[in-house]
Amino acid sequence: MLKGFTRFLQSPSEHIRSMFGSQEAPDRRLELRVIPRNEHPVSRQHFSDAALKVLYRLHNAGFGAFLVGGCIRDSLLGRMPKDFDVATDATPEEIRQLFRNSRIIGRRFRIVHVRFGREVIEVTTFRGKPRDDHADHIAQQSDDGLLLRDNVWGNLQDDALRRDFTVNALYYSIADFSLHDFASGLEDIEARTLRLIGDPATRYREDPVRMLRAVRFAAKLDFHLAPSTEAPIHEHAALLLQIPPARLFDEVLKLFMAGHGVDTFHLLRDYGLFAMLFPEADEAMVELPWAGRLMELALASTDRRIAEERPVTPAFLFAALLWGPVKLRLAEREAEGMPPIPALQAAAQQVITRQLQHVSIPKRFSMPMRDIWDLQQRLPLRRGRRVFQTREHPRFRAAYDLLLLREEAAELEPGLGDWWTAFQQADEHEQRRLLDKADTASPAGPGTPRKRRRRRRKPKGPTDNA
């Protein structure tokens, strides 16, 4: 089995052509092709035990059960699948009765999550095409074409044509282990092409998040967008403003915290999508020559940490992406005569308030993000106990990392980052020497006046009261 899989990866075009013969005409792209088990490399060995339990229980209960989407696509690309989505003709209520460890979620699209410990298998009922006679609680669409509710059930072919990309419309049947390809997805995998099923402009209007998914898959898989899929994106980018900010927060995490953040960032900018997610950050790149470089460095750092399986936090990434806007607003507040600390607090609040209109940032991330920004003012202050208090701050490490990136992006002159690096690695004697050196060179940081020490007044004696 593994030898056959290896041969498939070495020459996928030859094997796929042997499955289908010569390339079909474009008007036959939506015809079903069933590939038997002995002609494809997808194996149950690639699937988690939890996914197999769901498939077999549905199958044994008399329902159709298929693995679909990214797990099949990744298996064909030689990647080990991580997320498993199941499609079935069972309704959400029927699925819920089969699995006590499940719950129905969603209003726009009702799906079932079946939980096995920390692993969640997403199970969806085959979807059909909404009709005008469907009630609003079943199917609803805005005047602009946005799908507000879509709970119309259909058959396997209906479901395939409702999928977004051809490479995601591949179904693995647990009944006979065959692959069902409704949209020539295997051919597009061979050509490393992302192609929307149906009219791209209509599909983007139905759900503008599909534009973000196109960018994410292109960066993750190193695929190119088909010309017809790519063409409408610039024109329809503003449709993202219709999407709830909370949903876009989840999408941003998928875009930037999957190990391909730098490539994703470039594609988002190329297609005009980044400005819809982070408008002030996009504007800051025009006014501040270092802002774009800082974002790239922060994303590259996140990509490296993910590749090394080290922890990452959205708080640091958002702090870096929005630091340029904070600096611009900080300069405005200081120009109005506001002291530095209140000016930074006001600037941070203004940036966050505007950002929340586009991409929601939960407080569990926005509060640490503000701490990281506040520490950028404290890091230059290297006197006495203040240094140790800064060093012990829970967000010090993230703030220190941002400081290093700011220097690398040429926002700041180098030096302060090296000092803090040396201070963290030094023993007590060396730390005192570094403090003395910093106190002599720049007692309170660049541009910050040194506070005068107040003299204590002597208590009045008996003669003073006379």
C-alpha cells in the first residue's frame, strides 16, 4: 500500500491520466467520476480513529458516510491530514441521536460536532440548492446575494456542487473505499490549481469569506488561482465588510497562524483584502516606511515558531500588526500636548475601537496586546528597581521580542535590544554594571526628561512655631 502511494506521489500526472484518460472538455467538469480503491492512494491508515468511528457508525445505521474536503485533498498531496470532515445524508437531529458525545451548532449552517477527547469531528448533512419557496428559517439570502441561512438538505451530488473549490469536492466512501470526484478536483490537484465551482462572482457574493479561503489555500498548498477564480477578487474585496467581525477573527487566525503567514500577507495585499481586515495597518504602511517590514518580520517569527512547534499567541501578532497605527495616533496626541503615557493609552484605545469594527479581538488577547504596547515605553527606562519590575512583567518577553523586531525593521536605532539581551543573560554583578552604564549614558531613555528628586522638608522645630 505504501509503495503504491509513493509511486503516486512521484508521478501523480501519469496516474491521474490513467484514471481518466485524456483531459475532458471544460463543459464536462461537473460529471461524476468514481475511482475505485485500487486506483487511488487514499487509505484508512491516514485517518484518525475518531473519524473512522463516526464513519462506521453512520454507515452501520444505514446512512451514507463520506470523508470530504481538506483531509482527502491533503492525502492526495502526500500530506498527513489533521482535520476530518464527514458528509452524510443523516439530518443533524439523526446524527445527534447516534452520538451522545455530540452537539448541534450554528444557525447560518447547522452542523454537528462529535467530540472524542480533544478531537472534534465535524459532521454535515448533504446540502442542496435553496429555492424561492423555502421559508426564511431554512434558506435566506440578502439583496446583495449574501447567504444568511442555508439549511437546505440535498443528495451527494448537490452537496458536491455547493462546495467551494474543486479540490475540496472529493469524497471518500467508507462503504467501498472509492473516491467520488464531481468537479475534476483530481485534475486541479495535479495542476496545483485552485478553482471555484460555479460562477466565481456569484460564489463570492454568497460568502465573501471564500476570497480569504482562496488566499489561505494558495499560500498553504503553494497553488495558483485559476484566472476565473482570481479575476473578481479585487472588485468584490469590499464585500468582506458585510461579514461579522467575530467570524473574521476566526478567519484571521487561520490565515496568519497556520505557518504560512508571510506568503498569506503578500497575497492579501496583492488582492486588496488586507485593507478590508486591517484598514489602519494598511494606511500606516503608506505613511511609515518601517511598518510593512515590521509586519513581515512578526509573521516570519510566528511562522518559525509554528514550524518548531513552539507556542504562539494572537496577542503578539496583533500587537505587531497594529503598532504602526498606534505610533501615528500617538504622535497626533503628543502634538496636541498630551503627556506620553496618557497619549499612548488614548492612541491604543482609538486603534482598537476602529479595528473592532472590522476584525473582533477578544479581551483575552486585546488586554495583553495593550500591555505589550505599554512596555514599549518602559523598556527604555533603565534605572534602579524599575528595570527589575519591567523584567518581571508577565508580558515582558513578548514586549522584548517586539522591541527586537522594531530595531530590525529600522523603526529604532539598534542598541536597546542588545542591552536587554545582555541584562537577561547576566549575573547580578554584570547587571549592576549594565545599569550603571545605562544610567550614565541615558538615564531615562531617549527623549524623556530625567525627574528631579524631591528634597524632603525638615520638620519644624519648637522655635519655628513661635
